[in-house]
Amino acid sequence: MIEYDTFQQTANELAHRAEHERLVREAKEAQRLRRRTVAARFTRRVAKRAH
């Protein structure tokens, strides 16, 4: 029974870490996409003003 408990705990910790890494990866991705759209919008506005 004790071995099963440790196995469950390890599995939970691995699942938790995997979830955390996925969230971190998604957050970084979203941040990069947001920055890209902001940059594109800004350059577009500047180009429009230049004409």
C-alpha cells in the first residue's frame, strides 16, 4: 500500500509539473504573439502617418 501511495504522489507531481510547464509555454507564446501584433500595429500606424 505504501508503494502505491508513493507512486500516486510521484505521478501527481509529474502531472503537476507537466501542467505548469505547458502553462508557462502557452504564456510565453501568447506574450510573443501579443508583442508581434502590437509591433505590427505600431509600424502600420507609423507608415500611415509617413504618407
